[in-house]
Amino acid sequence: MITRRYFTALSATALIATALPVRAGTPMHVLSSPGCGCCHAWADLARARGYAVTVEELTDPEAQKSARGIPLNLASCHTIEADGYVIEGHVPFEALEAVLKDRPDITGLAVPGMPMGSPGMGDDPSARYDVIAFGGKAGSGTVYYRAGTAQPFNT
């Protein structure tokens, strides 16, 4: 029998669960370049935001990135697998969290190279660089987010 107390507790639990941020406990597997400190810096930032992060070193970067559908012209030092998406490089968490929340028909996001000021590379909110969506409806790559701008999602 469902009592009033049980129903109230169950309702409160459901309300709290829907209010949790997208990232709360989301598993994230980071494939890092051997000996790369900025890969680990990005992973540490992800942990601080509440992600459940594991890190493993890339053994054959080109093959491992290609196997995940990452165009080589979008490659960076680390690859992240999170909730069915592939995230390449120093992607800002605002862009990553928008993808995890909105679930667009893409393979993932990439920040080619290692732009100064990006997460793990100095963390400067005013640093300007593009985040590229790739795969699915994004094809070989379209701008998804412009870091360091007043309206980063207006591309």
C-alpha cells in the first residue's frame, strides 16, 4: 500500500533527480596522449564538475581516433567518450554539456590542436576558438560553438 509519506518521498526524489545537472555522475573515458599533462588537466576539470572520469593512454592515436569517426584534421591530444558521443580535445564544458543535454544527431565535438586558454590549457574564458561538430547531421564538420564570444551558440 502506498502511504502519503512514501508518495511524498518518491515525488521528492523524482523532482531532485530531474533537477540534477547533465553531468552528475556521467561516465567519461579519456584516452590521453602518453605523458601529456594537459590531457590530465582536462580530466581533472571534468572530475571537478562531477563527471566520473577514467583515463587511459592512447596506444595508436591515429587508428584509435579514426575508429571513433574523428576526422584527422580535427585531431587533438586526447579523445573522450561520454554518453554515446566522442569529444576530441579541449572542448569547453558548456558545449559538451549542451550536447549531452540536447542529444543532437552528431558523432561528437572537436577542438583541433591545443588552443591556449581552452580547458586544460590555461582556462581563460575570454580565449577565442571554435568547437566543431562532426558526423551525423554535422557531416565532416560545422561550427557548433564559438568560445570566448558573448553568444557562443550563435554560429
